[in-house]
Amino acid sequence: MPRLQSGHALPFGARFEGNGVNFCLFSVGAEKIELCLFDEQGNETRHRLPGRSGNLWHGFLPGATVGQRYGFRAYGPFDPAKGQRFNPQKLLIDPSARELEGQLGDDPRLCGGVDVADAADSAPVMLKSRVSREDFDWQGDVLPAIPWGETVIYEAHVRGLTQQHPAIPEALRGSYAALAHPTMLAYFKRLGITALELLPVQQHADEPRLQRLGLCNYWGYNVVAPWALEPAYASGVDGVSAQNEFKAAIKALHQAGIEVILDVVFNHTAELDVEGPTLAQRGLGNGAWYWLNHDGSENNLTGCGNALRLVDDELVAWTLACLHHWLDDYHVDGFRFDLGTLLGRTPEFRADAPLLQAIITDPKLSACKLIAEPWDIGVGGYQLGNFPAPFAEWSDRWRDDMRQFWLHGRLSLGTFAGRFSASADLFNHNGRLPAAAINMLTAHDGFTLRDLVSFNNKHNQANGENNRDGHSQNYSQNHGTEGLDASAEVMAQRRLSQRALLATLLLSQGTPMLLAGDEFGHTQQGNNNAYCQDNALTWLDWQQADEELTDYVSQLIALRKRIPALTQNRWWQGTPEGEVQWLDSAGEPMTIKSWEQGEQQCLQIRLSDRWLLVVNASLHDAAMALPEGRWLCVAPFDNEQQDVREGSPWRATAKTLCVLAKG
């Protein structure tokens, strides 16, 4: 075997350079780092990394090639009180590995030790990093570059989306390839969505606790390798690699005019708390990679046992390089950052934190779609509205307020209007635009829409936590009967609520995000935290789809695209007089008193001279005096009253948002 040469710092990870492989990783406090090579029989050969540039350790191995299995061993003090947990008995994966081999089981040899370094060698049961290079012909792939104002997001899980789709070949179901199967492309076009937001496709691991319960981490937020693609979602058909299968799907989606947004996890890792496995970061410099308390204990800002400390130059550069990897190698169109407050921790949150500033000043990253989940569980962790442009943010305020408005009647019209107009109170500052508000009724975390109108309580017993997990404050409404089965009267009320909520989502100013399956009545049987349910509970049941509801959603999205006030991405405040008007049931401008009356649940929203949205959130039909002119009802699309002539009252059906167009 040739002698390991010094090599060079950057790029991160293992890069094949034609005549060998350069290795580079970040570590603070190590005294020595060994590159460990493994042959097909698992035999290990160790080489000390000879190169060091500050906190970047590197080496070049002549003759090494693609497919080489490797890992690292880091030598240094094991002193938990000082945040140091070096243990050379623990084989470490490359934090920048593009590919891993093996599976991570629940084995005590993976633990690095809590108070004293563990002496068991973890190599026999540890994942191996693998030198990877995937050539792919993008054939002139062009990113759709959908303007934010025209964006409609569809949040989905790679496996759950197609695992039970009868029109997709069985060998492809639940895979990357299935995302771009002609059946799915036609469906996306029928719906009218413009962006597919995927739950994590970064390679993840199942927590030991879940393995002991016979469960798995279905959502995928327990990421073990943020640069590597999850291999479990590859079909393997025709011997195509997971990487190329995903790239082919992205290319086909782009050709159909659909963007791909990845849900990424840069807030914690699969190492969990100190009793968890030592896989990479903990063994390369615990106090440099993670936020720690003064006594060396981990600052659990995420609820997952550790929190990445992304403030130093090298780790900011590492994060940016990882994002560029997904942009350049996979041609994705943007990112949704899980527990995004961590990106701005210094340790307090700052909109001008090093990582946030690096992202928004990066030419490529600032031009793609950036979405933050604006909270974590630490002190000051709730930061809705505080991210810098061009970030958009998930709005749980929109979700909760609209649920209260339609399902409980506990919201004033003033608050409803504020949320309907892209939550300007939260987002209209520092150059931010309405599309920064990501409006959502539901998401992967919580009830589905059908369950939202069918259950007052969560039913998470299958998760093995005695129903303690998941949100308890859901603002759901079972309409008088707990569960999916109910009387015809209750089912009719649920139908009205579903449609009113969907109309509000798709006709509000801001960026709508639709949870996959909500458009046809998918249920998780009342489970509002199905993170560990990789089964028929979470997989979309296409054969039970409510096609009428799907058509309704499709027509709403098409209607949204026809209303300039919803797609121009400019604030309604300050627009020319008459462009947006808020009217009461008598057709008169709203007063301060009428805005504050929570029990008066009728409102008219006039968008330019062409469109009129009529809201009746009460339990009773209401007579509405419309503005002058002849109006045609264009939604709901099955409404019997299609034509309202000048001077005639409009009978607004209870629990309905109607759209009228001037005739």
C-alpha cells in the first residue's frame, strides 16, 4: 500500500482525484487522527493523517479509488467535564461521507462511554464510509425557477407517497423512481402544485430505543450522514444506484415544471445524548461540534440529545459545502431547515448569526428556496418572523389561528384578516415579502386534515410511549363524534370544514403548503406523531381517495393562479385604494368594532374589481349584500347559486368560503 501523503485541506470528505483519494475532516482537540481502510473481508489498515491546516486534518492516498471503504480513529483526552470525548476504540464515519455501507444496530460497542471511555472496539459493528463518485448525464437540465408568488408546495415522504399506489409497478413503489413515474407526474400536474417538499432523504438511523420496540424512524430526522443519500428509498431496478435514481427523478420532475425542496437536518445528529452511539462528531471534538453547558454536559436545544454548534468558520463552511453538494450534484431547488432556529444560535438566536449570514450572502444558496422551521426547544427558541430575507418560514400561527377560526369560532375577524393577508404583523419588515409566510393547515408532524376534523384527542398508542408523545393542543374538532365513523349529519359538517380550511389555505396571501394526502382524505387513525410508523398507517391509501375532494383542491389551486393579488407577492397594505377592500355582511367597509367582534364571523374580501371572497364561518347561512355589479360564483364549484345580479342578496352557506368573479 502506498504511503499516505499530506494532501490538502478542502474539499471536505473523500474526493477521488484520478490518481488517488484526498481525505479531509474537521476536528478540534485531537492529538492524532488515523485513516482506517477496510478491504472486502473487513480487514483494517491504519494510516496516520499527516496533513493539518488549522482544525482541518487531511491526507492523500495514491492509488486509492472509488469504492474504498474507510473510517477514522481520533486520539485525545476523554474528559467529559471539559467537553472532550476522544476514544480511538470507536471507529468514526466521515461527517462528509457521500456514501455509507452497512446498517447501524443497537449494539453497546457503539457507545463511547459516559463517564469513562469504553474499551470495546466498535469497528466490527460500525458503518463504513465509502469513496463515491456518481457520473450522471443531466442532459441540459433546467431548474424550473418558479417565482415565490406562484409557488404551491406539496409536502411528502418518499416512501409513503407511493408505497400503496396501485398504478405504479410494485418494484418501484416507495422509491425515488416512483416520484417521477408518469402516474405521479400526471397527478402533480392535475393538482397544480409547483414544488415537491420531501421529508429527509439524507441517510438516517433508527434510534436504539425504537429498535428495541421493533419500530423505526420513518420520518428520517435522525440523520447520521447529512451528505449521503438514504439508500433505503432506492428501487435498485436495472442496477441503477440510489444516487442516479434520485437524480433521474429530479430531472423528470424539472421537465414537468416541478421543483424539489429537501427537508434537511443541521440541528442535531444520530449520536443522540451521551448514552447514545459515538459515530462521528462526538469523537472528533465534542465541544467543537455540539453546544455544551459549562460543566461539559450537552445543551439539549433540540430535544434529541445534542445540538450542532454551527458558529465557527470551519463548521459554517462545512454546512455550506454540504448544501452546495445537494445543489450541484443533485440539482435540488431549495431547502427546508428542520428546527431552523439552531442555524442562528450563537448561542442566543441572532438574525445576523454567522451561518445565516453566510447562507443569505452565498450567490447560489440565496437564489434557491430557503424555508426555516423557526423554532427549537431552547430558551428563546421561538423565532417566527425573525429570519432574514430571503428565508421563508413555516407559520404555526397561521395554522393554529385558522383552525380556531373555522373549527371553534374563537378568532376575531381582525386576526383572521391578518393571517389571511400573509401575517404582515410578523413578516412585513426588513424587505421581506408575503411569500415568506408558509401557510399550512397540517404537516407531517401532527394530525392529517381528515383527522383534524374527526378527532378531539390524539391516539398515539402505537408509538410505544403510552400516548404521552405528540401535541396535545391541536385545535381540532371532531364535530360531535370521536373517530372516523359518524352519522351522516356529522360527516356533512366535517366535509364543510375540510373544504373551508382548504379554500382558506389556497386562497390566502402567502405561500400555501399542502400535506400529501390531505387533498383526498388520508387518515392516520388519529395518530398525530407518526414518526415511527413505517406502515399502512402513514402510507397514502390511494384506493380510498376521495376524488371529489381532490378535484376541489385542484380547482382551488387553478383559481389561485388566476387571482393576481395572490400571486404578485406584494403586500396589500399601501396598494392603490380599491385594490383590496374588507367589507362586512352589509357590503360596507369594516369598522374597528366589527373587526374586534369574534362572534361576527362573516366577511367579504374584494381583490381588485374582479374578485370577491365571501367568508361565512358561522354555523348558519347568512344573507350578504354584495358590492355593486353582477357576480358569478366560481367556488365552491358545486354551488347551485351561480349568478347573482346587481342588488340581489347573496345567501352565504354556513362554514363556507366562496369566491365570486365579476360578470
